Amino acid sequence: MKSKLIRSVFMFYILMIVISCGSSSSSNSSTVTPTTNTPTTTTSTKKTQLFLGTGEYETEQAWDAVLRFDDVSAVTASDIVTPSGTVPLKTVKGTTGPNLNFGHGMFLYESRDELFVASLFTTEGTPSEATKPDVEAGSVGILSNASTIDGSPTLTRHIFGSNTGFNKPHGLWVDTTKDILYVANTFASKISVFDTASTVDGNVAPDRTFQYNGIGFPVHLYSDVDNDRLFVVVMQSSALNIFTAAVLIYNNASTLSGEVVPNVRIFGTNTRLDEGNNQTTHNVMYDKNSKILFVGHHTNEVLMYDLSAVDLTPTTAVDLDLTPRVLKINDKSGDSDKYDWSCYGIFHLASTDTLYVSCGNTIGGTDIKSGPPNNGAAAHVIKVYKDISDTSKSGLVTPDQKIYWSNVSTYYPPQPLWVIEKE
């Protein structure tokens, strides 16, 4: 009896040891064997909508248009993209007044789905006369339903007439936080300001203008709405005895009127701004995240100035001769083709740090400057550069995308750009 009890107790302890070891083994196994999780990949559903203006400084050709592309996010260099919408500007007018002409500047008022177009040669007279610097011409046309624009829509509003004081307005920008329209009134040598961008219409005078006796001809501008700051790029003016291109920076832009000295002027030999045709600066944008100032100046270059160490609110006006990082938009190593390309337009999409460049193929050859646009050439292209704030993006850089369009034989060269991301 006693031996049976001892054997039972012994067997019980053996069983408990086996169970304990098995539990320990299982526990260790789960510790050293990793759990494999299949990562969840989120595919972006955003589309990249692009608006492109085309045309040049000549009133007789029918090359002036706004082209709409509803999604260029997956376009490759082998694609020839058919625009989602084509608006020949010479067929566009308001309920009264003349048709538009060369749209040199564009702004998309996204919350209103309105496209503002700065038309250089709008006139009641002979279009060829309108090209002369001493002949007032030009207008700002506003088109509704921009996201679906096509054909020959009627202008929703048209700022045109002698009261506007327009003389070939090349560029414009809207401070959407204050609803202020700024117009680079180029050959009037001033900035024209309209305080109600969402309603201004007709033959009306600007609410105010401001100028600077050393301004030259303002070509484009950009409004940093968070800081009420305006960046203005100007070309030289022999008529005004101003022989240098420059970037002018104004603070408190929404309050300026009359003769105003800019807070900061960027010009000089190091800037390379005088390298362009007619010593002109063609486009400007500023990225407040990277503190990079982007300037296109009618050559094979895009100039990028690092303003991170620059005091943009100096107590007295300052002049800076800054050296830019240079992005070359031509194709060939050694720059043998550099006179065959001209940067006509730029757009920096801050949300993706991507730079879009209108690259016009020109008849330049070995000329010291790039020449007029190559008629209807398939080579006209929009080049796309991602992660552009990366300082290694310098010199001749292979673009991440090239965008060609199917009706380039009629609508060329590429000029102003506007790009947005949409769901």
C-alpha cells in the first residue's frame, strides 16, 4: 500500500515537470520567433492638375491658349498628353469689350475655382499697335469653373479700359487671405492693387498703386500671404536708365501706396539675373518652408536663392548680391544646346517640394542669347524636378518627369504654370 502511494506521488511530480517544461518551451518559442506583419500600403488618391498658358510676344499668331490637364501625376516622357481642356484665348471675351490675347500670367483662386489671366495685348484697336510700349493695352480676365474649363467660355469678369491704367500687365497674384489682387503693370512701371479681387470688374481704377524710381519694369510677382510680403521681379529699362534686372522684396504689401523703397533688393554680378534676354526676370516664387526663392530669367537656368540667413525685415533698406544655386534645363552635357532653351515659366508645388518648369525650345543656335520660340516644335516641354530643396539638385539634372502635349503644333511655347493637388 505504501509503495503504491510512493509510486503515485512520484508519477505526479514527473507529470508536473513535463507540463512545466512544455509550458516553458512554448513561452520561449513565442519569444524568439518573430511575428510577421504584412505592412498596410496606403496608395495616394491625389491627382495633379496642371494649367499651362501658351503664346508669345506677337499678336498675329493664334498660339495663345490655356491648356488644362486633369492629372499629370503618372505622365512619362514617352507620353504625348491630350489636354483635358483647351481654351484659345483669342476667342475669349466678356459680355462686352474685346477678346483676350497673350496670357503672360495666371493665378488660380482655388476656393472660388476662378482663373485670373493677365492678358498683354487686349485692345479695342489694332493688335499690332498694342505691342508698342507707349500704347496702353492689356487686361485681367477672370474665368469661372476653372477646374473644368474648355472651349471659348465667356469671361465672368473683365478688368479692362482706360481707367485701369494697364500697359502690358505681365503678371498677377491674389492674396486670398485679404482678397487683394496685385498686378505687375509692366510698362507703366508700377504695381496696381485692387482691394476686392473676388468682385472687381470693368473699367475701374486700381484702389492704389505703388512704384519705386529704381524699379525698372515689373514682370512677375508673388505674395507671401502669411507675412504680408511681396516679391517682385523686374527687368532692366533703358528708357528709365535702369540697366539691371532685380528682385525687390516689400513688407506690409497690403498697405503700400505711392513711391515706396523696397525693404530688400537682390541684384548684381553674382545673382546671374542679367544673363537673360533683355536682362529680364520672368517668374518668381518663394517657399517659406525651405526659404528658397525661385527665379526664372529667360535662359536655360532656374535660379534658386537660399534666403534662410537673410533678414527680410531690416530696419533700413538693404541691397544683396547673392549667389544662387543654378538648375540647368537644357539637355546636353557641356551646354552645347544652352541657347536653344528658355525658362518661360516656373511653379513650385510646396506640398510635394516639386518644381515644374516651362521649357521653351528656341531658335538659338550659337547666338549669345536664346532666340524666339521654335515654331510648333515637339521639343517644347514641361520638366518636373522632385525634392528640389535638396541642394544636390544643381547644374544639369535629369528631370523626374517630362510632359509633352498633343496640340503643341498650334499652342506653344509653354509660358505660365499653375499646379494643384486634388483628391
